[in-house]
Amino acid sequence: MNFNLSDSKKKLALAGVVCGLVAAVLAYFGNPANMAICIACFIRDTAGALGLHQAAVVQYARPEIIGIVIGAFAISVATKEYRSTAGSSPMIRFVLGMVIMIGSLVFLGCPLRMVIRMSAGDLNAWVALIGFILGVSTGAIALKNGFSLGRAHETQKESGAVLPVLMAGILVLLLCTSLLKFSESGPGSMHAPIIVSLIGGLVFGAFAQKSRMCFAGSIRDIVLMRNFDLITVIGGLFVVMLIYNIATGNFTPAFDTPGVVAHSEHLWNILGMYAVGFAAVLAGGCPLRQLVLAGQGSSDSAVTVAGMLVAAALCHNFGLASSGTALDAETGELVAGAVTPAGKVACVICIVVCFIIAFTNKRESAK
Amino acid sequence: MKEVDARGLSCPEPLMLTAEALKNADGPVKVIVSEPHQKMNVEKYAKDHGKKAVSTEKDGCFEVVIE
């Protein structure tokens, strides 16, 4: 079996369209409208389902996350791209995973959700894009200055399969036991049927693996090499979600749309995504790409995912996650979403940590 | 022949090292990478810059000779 989606812009755009269709189907079947498929939110929901945090409205073991990892694993084995590797500064990657999650939950979404929010007319996401581009550009400057986390090496081939197996374990817990927590209200309670979510995740993971879809990488490649290949995938996804949102009446170009899990604190939307973009470039990929790389055997990326999972729990245990603008159920008044004071402090610390990592880790030849 | 050992490095380091080597080299450049997608990226970079790339698999890695 040998098919390749990354050797022409047309195929890349097609892969983006397929992933966009998956996102649209998931939204149609019950996922929160402009969350459709969000890596940060869904890892956070999974952390909640496992009882790592107690925020009752965001607890659900999202089959999309499980599907993406297993889909990437299966397609990489089938197309002989599976390689079990590890050893490229794993604990620095753990910290970068934490930064990615904290930044995402200050903004309220990973880069994938930022694009989905943009396609629904959420102007806050367009503001956050500025921060994301600046963060990616800062990471690119670090790369130009010789930043590197060092080489990964081949390991026992079982090591790379651990995360996919653990994900399969969560699926078994979800399907066969009552051990996991389920939100009864809030975003965690809104979801497509398990089978739709799982198949959606598998397809998304497989296409993301073959197209190398990466939100940070797409902007990084433009900044560093004037290469527009990866942005083509994102373009495909954006266009499909834009059409879906317009067709279903979900396209609302505004800042303060209630109920879409977003806030209008511009500075923090920018800084949150700045941290995410910066950390993602240092880690070699956005949250989605980390899941996919972990699926195709990278233990380093699996550690990054573990960092995201732990940070997701901390975000809710320590009140770092922002709240979304909503309508008060009793008075009907608009209650503005907000970034918490602790979230602001954490976000600034995250950015400082990124700078320290970026300018202290050099390639051998650049030392 | 100038050699770039980019095995085990994260994206986009292999490509950056390739670009740097091509800029400073007179003759052919051999790039060694470990991941299939990096092999493809290096080949594509060479083609986009009007050069020929020939790849061979060796000991689980890929050698891409650009000239």
C-alpha cells in the first residue's frame, strides 16, 4: 500500500477538505458547534473523564482523540511509516506540552479550533491568529539561531505503540465500564454518537498523518521557507467549515456571541495563542501533529501529549482556564467571558519558559 | 561530497540544514534522514530549487543525494 497525499498542493487541499468534512459531520451530529474537533478541549475533556480534574461540565472521553492516535498508528503501519523513536529531550517536550495546553485554555481552543472558530465568524479567533503568527515567528527565529531539542533514536518497537494501546484502553473503559465520568451539562455533554466520533477521529488521524497536517508547521514553513504546502491543507479545512457554518446559519461575524465558548479579552487571546504558537514550533508541531506523531511511533510526541493531559487537569484544578461569554439563564443578560487572574500569570510564565527553552537548547553545530 | 546528518531531528531542522548545505556547497550534497516524510521534504526542496535528488534506503535511514 503506497499512497501519498503530500506531494502535490491539490492532494493536500483534498486532505484538508476531507478533514473539514469530518469536522462538519461531528458538529452536525452533536459536538459543540464551533468546537467540532478541538485537540486541546478534547484532551481536557478526556482528563476530566479520567477524574484528573473535577470540572463537571468538561468530562467526556472524546473518541475523536482516541481515533486520531489509532488512525495515525494504523495508517503509518500500513504504509510502512511507523517508526518507534525516542530521546529528543522528552521532559522539555513534556513542559512544551503543558505550555501548549495552558495557552490553549487561556484562549479557549487549540490552533485547529482557532481555525474552526474563524470559519464561524468569531472575530476573537482572528485576533488570536495575530498572536499565533507572532508566536510561530518567534519560534522560527529560535530555529534560525540554532535551536534544537536534539536527536531522537530508534527504540524497541513496542515503545511507540504504548500511546495507541493506552488510547484503546480508554475506549474499552468508555464502552464497557462505568468508571469514566460523563458531563451532564455544558460542553462535555454535547457530543456526536460514540461510533460517529470514533470513525471521524480515525479518518481525521489517517488523513492528517498522510498530509502532515500541522497548524504551527504551516505558518512556520511560510515564515522560514516561503513554502505554502502545509497551509493548503488548512485552507481546505477552513473553506469546508466556512461553507458548513454559512449553510447551517452558524456564521456570526462578531466578538461577543454568547454560548460559543469564547471570550473577548483581546490581549489574552493574543498572548494565549502566542504561547501556543511558540511552544508548538519548539516541539516540532501543533497539538494535532503531536497526536499524529505519537501515533506513528514517536515516544517524544507521546510525552508531549502526556504534558498536555496533565496541564489540562492543572488548568481546571488551579482555575487557569478562561470562561466563555454566555447568556445568564435567569436574567437573559450577556455575561462576558473572562480570563482568570491565575490564568494570566500562568500564561506569562509559559511565555517566559518558552524563551528560556528556545535560547538555551542549541544544535551541536550551532553551539 | 558534503554530508548532512539530519537523522532523528525534528521538523523543520533537516530542511534547514539541507538549505544551508546547498547554499555553501559547490558539488553534490548527501542528506541522511530517518523519517519517510523528511526524505520527501528534502527531495521536494531539491526539485523546487532546480536540482536532482536520488534517494536510497540504508540501515533504516534514507540517503538523499542532491546535485
